[in-house]
Amino acid sequence: MTICPCCGIKSETVISHTSGDGCGSCGARPVGEPLPRPERELPSFGRSLILVVTGSLLMLLFLVQTVSSFTQKLPASKTTKEAFYTAGVSAFEFWMWVGAAQTAAWRLKWIAIPITVLVLLAGGRLYRSIKGSPTRFCGLRYARRGYGAAAAFPLLILILIGITVPERLRQRNLGIEAGINAAGYRVDRAFDEYKKEFETLPSNLSDLRRLPDPDGSLSAALNQLEAKGYKPGAELAAAPSKKPRPLRGAAILNASSDSADDAPTERISFTNYELQLPGPDKLLDTEDDLIMRDGLITKASETTRRLGNTTVNPQTVKR
């Protein structure tokens, strides 16, 4: 293959100054025999330098992000120099730097994906070419270190993120549980408002929509809950079995009315409730469900599902 020194076009035709043929692209013709190859050729250091610079830049990027994450946790009331001096005792603690490194890993997670592909493909190809042609390329040891540093960058991020995944999942579940608890407490406040207005608890959750909701928080809380998880409790208040003493001069009652008065009358009033709340999986009837009884939220797995008073099915009660 012949490469034209003027335009750089590659050609399979051998161009000689004696044949008179020139370059097929630009028409340049050689004026003499090509120069002989030198007796000693120095190997190239360019490919090794690429790997060294790539690995160094990636490690430097991770180090800068780690230091930046560490300094952001220092007290903001002081200057950076004073705060760093104040934290000098804890600055060299291992776990403090590990936390900063984990924060840096989460910040660089999206950068690590294309870098991993680039390192595995381009970097690996360069390293194999240097290793396979030691006479043409030098700096194999430096190339190995640079390639190792570049490959360690995504691996380090993967390890640091993997360590924090269980804790982040726990915090996520706590956040979901806190949101569910907020909805439960909002509904509990609505129960108090409903009881003050109607002197009883609602027979179902949809009755709470009769209350005023200017900010929409009650509607949002009810949308997170399911009606089947609500179980109101009722106290059966029986009237006295003895008939009151008739007044002097009162008319004698009929026998039929006397038999009716002998039966005690009952009045149903919902005074307590049990509300089943979904857990972090947002599904009812699972192990992580929560139970709210009269404003107190506990885990369903740790408590017994029963009300202190008689539980009445609201569908069978005529209000």
C-alpha cells in the first residue's frame, strides 16, 4: 500500500519515478527513490500516554467529587479554612471519608456508564496493541497502571453504590411510611371533626367527604386509603330495664304498650375505630401493614387486631 505524501490518499498501486505515473487523486509524482527506513526506530509512547492520562483524569475526578462532598458537610457558620481546621480530628476518620465517597459515587453514576463502555472497548484495545507489539510501542507498565485505574473507576463507583443500596431502600420505606402516617393522622383529625359535628364516627370513609376541605388535604389522604380497611366500633347503650315510676294521676297504659316498654331500647353510636393502613408496598393484607386505633399507629404484625369494644359492621346498622 502506498500513501501519497501530498494528499494522504492510500493506493494499492506502486508509484515509481521511473514509471511516470502519479497519484490518482492529486496527480503528484515522486522525484526519486523513497528514503530507506532508519536502522533504529524509537517505539511510540502515545498509546501508553492515552491510557495514563485517562486513568489519572478519572481518579482525579472521583477525588475532587469526594473532597467536594466532604467540605459540604462542614459547618457553614465558619469559613472553609476554620471549619476544616475544626473538623481536623474527624477529617481523617475512615467512615467520614467513606460517606463522602458514597455521595460522590451517586453523583458520578451516570458518567460511569459510558466511561465503562469506553474503557472496556477502546482502552482494552489500546492495551492489547501495546502488549502485542513491544517493539513499536513502549510504556507497557505505565499503560497497565493507567488501564487499571480507568477500569477501577466504574468498579469503585459500583461498590460504593452497592453498599448504600440497603440503607437507601430503608430510608425510602421510611419515607413511604411517613407519608402513609401523615394521611392516617389527617383522617384521624377528620374523625374528630366529624364526631363534633354529628356526635358519632362515620360508618365508612366516604362520609368524611361531607366535611369542609379547603386545602384538599383530606381528599388526598382518603385517596391513599381503602374503604375496606376501616372498621368502626360501637358501644351499645341499653336503656334501663325498669319502667319509670308513673306520675300521680296518670292514665293507665294499655297492656300492649306495657309489653313494649319492657324491652330495652338500644342506641348505636360509633365511638372508636380501627383503620388498616398499607405499608411501604402500598398493598393491604400484607406483613408490613399498619393499624391505627383511635389515632395510635402500630404495626399489624406486632399487635392483635381487635377493638376494645364491640365491632359492628356498618352495613348492618341503620342510621
